[in-house]
Amino acid sequence: MIALHTVIAIVVIVLLIIKVKVDPVISLIIGSLYLGLATGVGFTATIVAITTGFGEIMGEVGLLIGFGVLIGAMLHAMGAFKKMVSMLVNGVGARRLPYALTAAMATIFPSIYVDVQVVLASPVARSTGPFIGRTGLPHMAGALGTGIFAGYVFVLPGLAAVSIAGLLNIPLGIWLVYGLVLGPLTAIATTLIFRLLLRGRYWEAARDEEVDEAMVELETTELVEEDTATPPLFVCLLPILVPLVMIAFGAFAELFGFSNDFIAFLGDANFALFVGLLGVYVLCRRTLGSKGTDTAMGEGFHTTGEILLITGIGGSLGAVIGETGLDSILAGLFTADAEAPVILSILLAWLIAAVLHLAIGSVSVAAIAAAGIIGPVLGSIDVPPIVIGLAIASGAMFALQVNSNFFWMFKSLLGLSTQGTFKTLTMVTSIASLVSLPMVMAVALIP
């Protein structure tokens, strides 16, 4: 019954938002209340889960969102993204832009925090979309989402990849070899398939794009009077690149055992983005002066509010689902089939991770939970741990949707409607999950 009520809660949320046009914040709260009460979590415990889930998500990503949006606001005001768009269009061509973006996100920037990636990369995806044509925005949005999560689950130091390897005792060197192949291949193949899907009448801009007025202002507010007033592109990108380098350095330091308190401090995503914010603030003051900088920051503050609220409520739903104990119900499924054939074992590992993701709404939590469920029975499964680990990674990507706080961040930052976010993020993560599954099966054939 818990699984059934979880499905009902998610369906109710989707129908309220899409069919009844109820605001996502209200819909998510209604779904959370129903799920908690229907599954016996209790009146008080449901409210506690909603509030603590909100607080936990804000503790994890609240500052990241705020700092990231402010960085983007000031870079836009200086005309930095306009320069980047021109460079990308002239450098790789409009048709290759989505593939360049998704490959970069899956290989060069597989951050431990997907929230950091989407905050920093979404302005580039929005700005370059018009150069591709009518379906440029969804194509770039899909490429961004695919690249982020293909890197997150397959490529080190993505949190899901690191967690699965650790829980299943897979040497990081072995994971690195397979992940660096599967990650970009999955991202590029998915982006190509999604492009074919967009050729028909799949995308309706009037219904699928929903740019917030604050986002429009943020996109159009470039306060420099001429292009030469903008600092060189490399200098403009330092507030983005430096935080990513700091985060990656901290992650690798932890992976290879030479981390300490100071390195962990430097590699903390909140501190890294604050360093980026300080850097862009100095650049903005030198370029636009005090008044222009205050205007740009004001636009950023205005944009941040809705994103923070809807992201936090998404965390509330995830917390209520966690209180239902759904993961325990799934634990016995794999144990019962511990001696299954290779292909069936791969499919079962993929299915458990996919179901957990659909229920919990977190790729990393689904991956960790699935690895925790399957890890104890690995010894009785005649399949290499790396294959089971990659199957879990593949399944954990499947169909990212409304019970994920990332879904709502993606929606707001890319300027999409809820329906448009389903058509981009949910679709490409589903395609990526299914595309990568045969690749995992192929790995099982390697001696």
C-alpha cells in the first residue's frame, strides 16, 4: 500500500499542476500531506517531515542557489554571457552547441553538487538556445540535464558514482575507466535522440516555456554600454571556474586521502561559490560602478525567492517519502533473486535503483539506497561488482520528476513550465537511463 500511495501522491501533484493549474508549492504540500497521512506516518510526524525536509534542503543548497544566482546576475549585467555565447557559436557552430555542452558537463565538470552545475550553466543554456532555432531552448536544456546526471552517476568525483563504488567496494581506478566511457557516450547519445524527438510537434513553446518576469529582467539587464567595456571572457569566467576547481580539488583530496580541515574548507561548495561571488562583485564594481552593481544584485535577489521556496518544498516531499519506509519494502526483492542470471541481475539492480529514484526523488539517495540493499548479497551473485554498480548508476537516473528539488530548480533557472520540464529533464533522464542500460550489459561481456 505504501508504494501505491506514493504513486497516487505523485500523480495527484502532477495533475494539480498541469491540469488544474494549481501553483507547484501548494500542489507539493498537498501531495506531501496526503502521502504522510495515507501511509500512517501520522499527523505530527508528517508536519515534522515537511518542515525538516525543507530545512535540510535549504541547508544543503540554499546558499548555493543564492550565491549562484547572484553570480549569474552580475555576469549578465556585465555582458559576460553575451561574449560566451558569441564564442561558442563561432567556435563550435550552433548545431554542435548542445553536444559540446553535454560532453563538457559529463566529463570536465562532474561536480559533487549538481545544484552548483545547473546554477552556473543554466545562463549559458538559456542564452545559446535562440541560436539553434525554434527548439533551441529545450535542446540546450535537455543537453544540460543529460550531461549533469550522466557525469553525476558515472564519472568521478560525482557523488552518486563515488557512493556506489564505495558501498560495493569497487576500486576507484576501475570505476574511473568505465565511467569515463559510459558517461559521455550516454550524454551525447541521449542528446542526439532528444534532438530527433524535437523535430516533430513535441515542443510547444507557448505551453512549455514559462520564463518568470524576474528571469526576463535578469536575462535582458546588461548595463554595459558597449562590448569593449566588458572584461575579457576568461576573466569574466573566473568566478565560475575558480569555484569548480576548488570543489573538484577538495573532492579529489578526499578520494585520495590527503585531505585535511583546510582543504575541506577550501573545497566546500558554499565557500567556493562565495569566493566566486566576491570575485564577480569586484569585477562588477570595476565595470559598472556601485550603482550598476546594486541594480544587478537587486535583480538577482528578486529571482532567488521563488526558486528557494519551490526547491525547499520539493525537499519536503522527499522527506515524507523517506518516513514511509518504502526502501525497506524493496530490500527483499533483490535478496530473493540473488542467484539470478547475469542479465536478470543487471535488470533487477537497474529496476531497484529506478524505483527508488521515482519514489524518493533524489538520484544520489536512490543510488546509495540501492547499493546498500544490493551490497550484502553481492557475494552470491555471479556478476562483477562493477557491472552491478554501473547498473545501479544507470537506474538511479531514470525519470527525474516532481519529487526532486532539482526538478524545480531546473524549471525556474531554465525558464520552463512544469510541462516543459517534464518534456526536457524527465524525458532526457529517462532516455539516458535506458540508453546506458545496454552499455552496462555490454560491460558484463568483458572478461
